[in-house]
Amino acid sequence: MFKAYQSNPNTAGELTVGALPADTSEQILNDQTQTIKKGGTVHCRAAYELASDTKNVTLKAYKGDGGRYLGKHVYKIGTFQDQEFDVGVN
């Protein structure tokens, strides 16, 4: 599970999930709810409604909903499309 954040002086700054692009394949839609096996990989897409078009986005990975924290990656606005992110699933 992923959560996205943008810096905000008053709250945690968690971003709202947005609609996926229309060209998202059925395979990606099916894979995003599957459990990934150790050493396995899947392609995934995520969309978020940005609070700012200038502040970096921090994407945090968790093992399932409410699971343990796996890691994070900070993306600069305008540079985070079509990038792979290894969360080290164990």
C-alpha cells in the first residue's frame, strides 16, 4: 500500500487518491490488489490529487493496509512520471 504526501504547515499533508489515466491496462488494474510474492514484481499505477504544483511528493510504502512501513521515495514535481520504485517487499 502506498500513501502520498506534500508538505503542509498544519496537517500531515496526505494526498487524496485520484482517477487513473484512461489508458491503464486491465493487467495493471488486476495486479494492484494482489499480494506480491517475495522477489516478485508487478507494474502499477497510482494517481493523486496534488495540493501544490511546486512542492515535492513523498511516496511511502507499507506492507498492506495498516502494515509495517517499508520505505519512502521523494519525487520532485514534473520528474516522477513512469519511474520504477523498489519497496523491498519481503
